[in-house]
Amino acid sequence: MSTFFRKNLLPLATLIVIIIFFLAAAQGMNSQDFVITLLRGLSVGAVTFLVASGFSLIFGLLDVLNLAHGTLFMIGAYIGWTVFVRPDTFVDLLTPLALALSGFTLRDVYPLLSDRIRLSLSMKRILPWALILVSALLFILVLPRYPIAGWNLDNYAQSPVTYSYMADQGTRLPPPTVAFDQISPALAIGGLLLVSLLGSFGLSLFDQSARRSPQLTWRSYASFVILLFIGLITFIFNDALTNFLLGLNANWLFFIAVIVATLSGAGLGALMEMTLIRPLYSRPIYQLMLTIGLSAIGVQIVQAVWGRPEFIMPKPTLFNGSGASCPATNFSSWWQGNCSTILLLGGRVRVYNEILIPIIGVLVLIAVWILLQRTRLGMIIRAGVQDREMVEALGINVRRAFTIVFALGVGLATLGGALAAPSMGLSNAMGESLLLDALIALAIGGLTSYPGAALGSLLVGLIQQFMIQYGQIGISIPFTSLVLKPTPPIVPASTVLLMVIILLILPNGLLGKKE
Amino acid sequence: MQKKSSSFFRNHRASFILLVAVVLLPFIVGLFEGASPAAVWANQGGISKFAEGLGIEIFILALYALSYDLIFGVTGLLSFGHAMFFAVGAYLTGIALKTFALPLSAVIGLVFLASIVQALLFGLVLPRVKGITFALVTLGMASVFHIIIMSSELGSYTGADVGLQGVIVPSFINPANERLRFYFVALVVLVLIYLLYQRFVNSPTGRVCVAIRENEGRAKMLGYNTFAFKLAALMLSSFTAASAGILHALYQPIVSPNVADLSFTVTALLIVLIGGVGTLSGALIGAAIYRLLDFGLRRYIGENASFITGAIYVAFVLFIPYGIVGTWRAKSFRIAEGWRRLLAAFKT
Amino acid sequence: MSSDIIIETINLSKHFGALVAVDDVSLKVRRNSLHAIIGPNGAGKTTFFNLLSGNLEPTGGKVIFKGSDLTGQPVHRMIHHGIGRSFQITNIFPNLTVFENIRLASQALEKYNFKFWMNASRLERCERRTWEVIEKVGLKERAQALARTLPHGDQRKLELGMILAPDPEVLLLDEPTAGMAAEQVPELLALIQEIQKTGNKTVILVEHNMNVVMSVSDIITVMHLGKVLAEGTPAEIAANKEVQTAYLGGLYELNV
Ligand SMILES: Nc1ncnc2c1ncn2[C@@H]1O[C@H](COP(=O)(O)OP(=O)(O)OP(=O)(O)O)[C@@H](O)[C@H]1O
Ligand SMILES: [Mg+2]
């Protein structure tokens, strides 16, 4: 133990000096500033935690540094916004999505089909390409004619910014009616289905070594039928569903938006893992390139679909009131007025940002903790983080666990995005800075440790917010009359410095396992 | 002797042809726009001057990527703070020329010293942290450096977040009117350092660096003080990156704080991955592809360029699994297999 | 005769938390002997080796080599003192050729490690030594193959070659035959014995194959639960009641 101190004298001393400064500075704050800063720190910490924990689960089990995690967080925010502000768009998208996916569930059927086809060798070479080409052409032909209500980036009155603003004012537009453009609905739906079938069949033909499924049971068709059914139902009841969502209380709608964002994140994660990440387990460094590439693609897609300008997402009405009784002085008056702010110890606290988000952060923390500690999957994950080869040797289907963990990790990130959207606002750059914060948090807490992710995120959130606050009030240096005012760049520097010092003392972070 | 040198030429025929082509490039471009070689020589051709500029940028980027390949590809140290090596060279050059009006030789000496100091700084943490933790610590150090040059307190020297503007470049190498000379200077620096690197990886020292990449514990047990070798690689790399920084500051004559950013390190990483990790020549090819791709896409596609770039990276990873040079050497371009990999998803 | 002792440990211990892997081991190894260490799985043999070679820092005790204290020396100094070590779990450079693996091993003691302007393939002494060793361990045909493509038995030979190349005085061999096909084992042990005899070397050998241990070694130390249970010539060990009841009886058939 004493050798530990001797070896790390310099970083430890620095750390102690920093802590003293930090606490001394906190002395100079009045209690209302203190409360607000504390809660803001918790809020930032909670959002960071949602990104960091998923990142850490993925890194721990799969050894993949998912640098697209920040972008996925951002995508979560935009999906959440879409469902919340433009439910009609969301409903319109369901049918084409279900149809497009349906073909890919028939993978057991395709080998049989390709066996039936007798073709010359050269034709066999061409066939998959031809199918994919036809599928793509058909897609380009059909999709623009399929009615999807949306927004218009070039027209300010119809831009996401405007829709956001109107939703915030409580006026939800009746959806602009869009109609099939020179195509009959049946043809459009059939076309989309054909796109999916041809495309997936074409892709499956590349795979000569495909497992021949000897028997086709009802299972081979089940998911196809279900997806088809969903596609049709959402098509037939499109208007009803839209009106239902529009008529819904905004709180419920927000809830739905968060759930949808989380689930689509999980789906996206599973898809990513199965198609792109899985081939790369043997070449870890190229995962970096892949995830960087995906991240760039993601940002571009977001820019193309939702535009470059930043906009805000309205808060659910429960947290958006500003009546005469606001700011609320206690929770019962808050409940009556649905105030957006509440007075705590004299400080004016935003309920959504600084109370709800930390609470949800803690709830997720507990839920995932239970998942890890109490379920079989959690057991596999924990064992796999410790020693992946061992778990593989035990014959456990680690692959499935990989997919699930990736889905879970991305789901957590998109959940964070949707939750943070009303407090942070939506911008194309929101993912990048958060990914960096999450990385720092993980390095501080321990890269593969779940409690470490929580602790690190908390520290990062608190330090950032306190530094911002100090920037306004200044840090009076003990025993002198000097007052130090951290300039804005010091805020990111403070967490980075803390990370470097902690890593030099404890290379595995505060709670990381020792080598 | 005669025989030996002729076989040397034969073995490296492609490289020599490429080198000659690069030397002649400005003149050939000049012919296309109707400027005679003499006019190109006098820096009069418009398009050829532009091509020279693009070439210079590629050389600088190649130098920078080469230095990253040495520590990452050859020695196996994953650093996320490499941009700092470059930025120190660039900023130091800019400040020394602009604020202190030092002669160029003094600037080079100064940058040399600074590059050794920062390699030692990285070396300080080297024995303590390994793998991804080293990457994070270097990221941290580079971020702190980034923040320092961005801070308004040093604004009068560094230009804070606007960057260092108007570096005063010695006239004999001023890229505005002596661009062809600059082109050849940059090319010569690149070729010399590339040859040095080739020699380095095949030297006793370089072989140990490769051994460290493959299995550091074993290299230690064989009797190598791996720390010293890693430090040596870091120093050479740091100096190379800083030289690239000098050229950058002279060529641009603006140094933006972006060159100290994480994304500039990622640029080096991407270039090395595109070219092939640990191949050295891959860094050169990768730099050319990266810069030309960037230029071409921005010019002809505009706003959505980074979508295509992203898609190209993904395609690279799937179809050219070990980078261009690496895959070429392994003779395993995997077009069909790339698809099959994607499809492995359908086999559960 | 203390000069006769080349390596000595004094009360060497290693604790992993509550587990005492090596418990107060005092051992003397005579110069030019083939000293075997045996013991059941988990007895602490590998840990003991790790302490000797500096891979682990002892919790207590000392390692004396030729009269000077080696405790706490960094790993990479060991070969410079003349102590080489091989690993129970194959530890090679998987993506380098067999030749390069051994060349690196023989380069380590040369003076030109930092001459980065030289071409490594022109170092003739090193090159010659490498071929010598490759021939000795019988990997000449596979010299240009990547180490990871070798069958396991050949990888063990390579591992042995890597410790022979710098020609150390003391060889610490941790189960050099682990996982080898049974018919290859006597061949390899004969080689080890030959190297030890002709080169005047000291070999400390951990080995599970009792028959071989009994036939090749000069002296045997039996470890059990981190402690030295017995020490003596093969005949003494075979006759030792304690060893037989406590350990050998149930596990190995002795036919000396
Ligand atoms: N790094 C370590 N951390 C914790 N415990 C360890 C470590 N290394 C070894 N041990 C424990 O120390 C004990 C001795 O292990 P060691 O590998 O030295 O045995 P061994 O005699 O070499 O066995 P084998 O015949 O299987 O090679 C074992 O119980 C092992 O689990
Ligand atoms: Mg052992």
C-alpha cells in the first residue's frame, strides 16, 4: 500500500490539490446556486450515463469501441422528436418499414427456392445482381409516390423548427393530407413488398454456403406473415391511428415517443451488429474505421432528413406549464400547475431537466443493474466481460448475447437521446460532444465496469456544471484574495485533466477491475 | 555492384515510375492547360499551380500519416493524441516566424527540440498505461493542448479559436510565388523520411518494434527494454509529424486549431487504415486517396460528401479488409466474401 | 561450497490475495545440473518460475543468482544476467516467421539494437546463430512459415529455440513438452539433456511426465500447495514415502 502512494505521489498530490480547490470554491457559493448546480450536474450525468453505460456494455462484452454511439444518441433524439411532434409522419412510415423488412425474414425459404432454379453458371452469377438492381429501381420508382407526410426543409413555414414551435404552443396541425401520386395504393404496397422480396432473395443468392433448411415449418413464415399483417393494418387504419395519437395527451405521446426511440435504437443496434460488426471481431482496429464511417453516414442522414438548423423539442405538458402559480413552491402546487420550474431552497429548478431526467437515469441504472445481476443473460454478460473465451468454451451461445447486448447498448443511447432532446435541443453535433463526455466518464469510472460508468458519468456531469458555475462566480483561491475565473475552454479541460490524472494513478479507472 | 544496383531498380520499378510521375506532374498538368514547362517552372500556370498545391497537401498529409503508422502500425501503440505532434510543429513554426521573426533554420531546430520533449511527455505515461487506456490518456493530453491553444489568454500568440493567421513565410520558399520549389521541397522531405522509415522498420530497432506490437511481454522476456524502443519510435514519429506541421504552417500560412483536434488524429488513423496498417507505403497511398476523395467529393457532390465518404469507409472495411497495400500483399480482395460477410447475418 | 550453487532462493513467497501460491520456498540449484521441479496442478511451479524470472514480484524472500540479489530486477534484464525462460503456454510472436522469432531472440544480446540505420538482415553473426538454433531444434524446413501456422509440437520447439538463441547459462523450462504428442516428448527431452551436458548449462525443468523426469534429472524438488515437499535424487524421490502417499500414489505410476 505504501509503495502505491510512493509510486503515485505526483498525480495523487495533484488530485488532492484539485479537490481542495474544488471544494473551496464550492464554499463561496450560496445555497441556491449550489442546489441548481448540483441538480444540473445530476442531469448531465444521467444523460452521459445512458450513453456511457451502453458503450461500456458493448465494449466490455464485445470488445468493440463503438464510436458511432454518439451519433446513435443523436438519432434517438430525432426519432423521439418525430414521434412526438409529427406522429402522422411516424404512422405513415410504419407500413413501408414493415413491408421492406418482411422479405428478409424469409431466409429459410430462399435456399429452397434457389435450388429449384436451374440456370447456367453465368446466369447464376448475374441473377443476384439483376435482382438487386431491379429491387433498387423499383424502390426508387415506388417510394416517392408513396404518401408520407413530412416537412419541408426549404420552406420555413413547414420546417421542423416551425412544427416544433407550434407543438410547444399546444397547436398541433391537422396533418397535411398527402395522397398517392399517380399510383394505386395496391400497386404501391405490392411494389414495396416486391422490393423487399427481390432484394432479400438477391442478397441471399450471394451466399452459396447457405444452410439448407431441410424442413419448412410454420416458423419459417411466421415473422413474414406478422410483418405483412402489421404493414396492412397500419395502412388500413392509418388515419385512425394518426388521429388517435394526435388526440392523445401530450404526456402519453411523449412517453410513446421515448419508447419508440428506444426500441428503434435497439433494432438498429441489432441490425448493425448482425451485418456490419460481426464480420469484424477478428480485426478489431477496423471496427474503429467502420464505426467512424457509420457515424459520418448517420450525421449526414440526419442532416438530409431533419435539416441542419438546430431546433428544440417541446417538453411534455406535465413539465411545460407557466401559469400564474408558477414557479411552484412545492410539489403539490407543481402538480396542480404543471409548472416548468419549481423553487427548491430558493433556487429555480427546471422540473423536466433537473428532476425528471436524473430520476429516469437512476431508474435505468437500477433496471439494468437488475438485468445484469438477476437474469441468465446478465450472468452471461458479466462472465463474458470477465473472460470471453471461457464463456464461449462453455458452449453458451455468445453470439446471441452479443446481438442482444449491442441492441441494449444502442437502445440505451437512443433512450438518452429522446430524453435529452427537450432539455438539450436537437442539433447535428449533439452526439459528438456527448460521446467524448461518455468516454471520459468511462475512463474515470473504469471502461468495462457498470457501476464505474455510473460513477464516472456523475463526476463528469457535476464537475462540468460546477466549472460552468465557477466561471460566473469565480474561484477564490484559499489564503489569498485572488479570484480565478475559469474561461469556457476550462470546462472540458477540467474533466479531461481529471481523467488523465486518475488513469495515471489507476490505469483501470476508479472501479475497473485490476489486471 | 553494377548488378546489385540494377536489381534494386528492378525490384522497386513501380516506386520509381511513380516518383518520376510525381516529379513530372506539374509539367504534365501544365501541358494540358497549354502552359509550357518553362512557364510552369516560373510558377505561371494556373491549373498546374493548383495541382502543385494539392500535391503539397498530400505530401504533408502523407508525412503525418507515415508518422502515425510508425507508432500505431509498426509499434502497436494506439494513440488518440497524435494530432498534437503535428500541431506543435505547426504552431511553433507559425509563432516563431510571426511573433519572433526567427530564421527558418532556428525554427526547425526549435521544433526538433519540442518534438523530443513531447515524445518524452508521452513516454512519461507509457510505462503506466497500456492499450486503450494509453489511447485515452494521450487523447487527454492532446485535448489539454488543444484547449490551451484555444484559450483567449494566449490569443495574441495562437490566435485562439480563429487560429494563427498570416504566418510570415521566408520568400525563397513562399508558396504563393515559389510554389514549384515548395512542391519539390515537400516531395524531397517526404521521400527522404519515407526511405528513413523503410530503413528503420528493417533495422534491428524496427524489428524489435514489430515484436513489441506482436507480443510485448515476450519481447521483454527476450531481453528487450521495450520502453526504450517505444520511446524511440515515439520520438521519430513525433519529429516526423512536427516536420509535417512545419510544412503545413509554411504552406497554408494559417494554422487553425483544428489541427490539434481529435478528428485530425482520426484522419491519420483513417489514412493508415485505408492504406494498410504497418505497411508504410500504405500511408502514402492512403493519404493521396483520402485527400483526393475529399477534394473530389466536395467539389462534385458538395454538401453530402461525408455521406459518401462514410459509405466508402464501410465498403473499405468489408471489401478491402486489410487496407489497400495490406490486401494487395495478401492478394485477397474480397468482393464476394464481403457480401457473404454481410449475409452471415442471415445464418443466425 | 557456495560457488557451486548458481541460483538460490531464500524464503521466497508469493501471495495472490488470500491464496499463497508459493510459500516460503528455499531452494538451491547446483551449477550444471538438471534440476526438475514436479508437483500436482496448482502446486505453484509456474508462479515460482515467474518469481525467478522477474515476471512477478515476490511478496517476500529473495532470489540470489551467482551471489548477487536479483529480486525486483526488471524482466528484460534477466537474459543479460544469463537466465532464459520458456513458457508453459506457448508464448511466441504468432504473426512473424519462425526465422524472425529466433532472430529476435538472438539479437537481444547484441550491441546494435538501436542502430536504426542498419539493415537487420545484414547482421551476419545474428543470422548465423539463428540458423544454428533453427537447425538444432529441427525447424529448418519451416523457417519461413508464420509461427502461428505451425503445429503445436513445432511451436513448442520454437519456444525452446527462442530460449536457446541467446545462449543463457541457466534455462528455466516450464513444461517444454506440454501438449506435445507423446512420441515427440523423449526426442525433445533428449535434446534438452544434450544441450545441458554439452553446453555446461544449468536447467531447471518443470515437467509432468514422471517417467522422463526420473530418467533425465539429476535432482528433483517436489512442490505441493506452494511448499517444498521433498527434494532428492530420482531414486530418493521414488522411495520417499511422504511423496508417494501425499502426491504420487494416486496420480502417477512409478516404474523406475
Ligand atoms: N496471477 C494470478 N492471480 C491469482 N492466482 C494465481 C495467479 N497465478 C496463479 N495463481 C494461482 O496460484 C496457484 C499456483 O498456480 P501455478 O500456475 O503456479 O501452478 P502450477 O504448479 O504451475 O500448475 P500447473 O501444473 O497446472 O502448471 C494456483 O492455485 C493458481 O490458481
Ligand atoms: Mg504451471
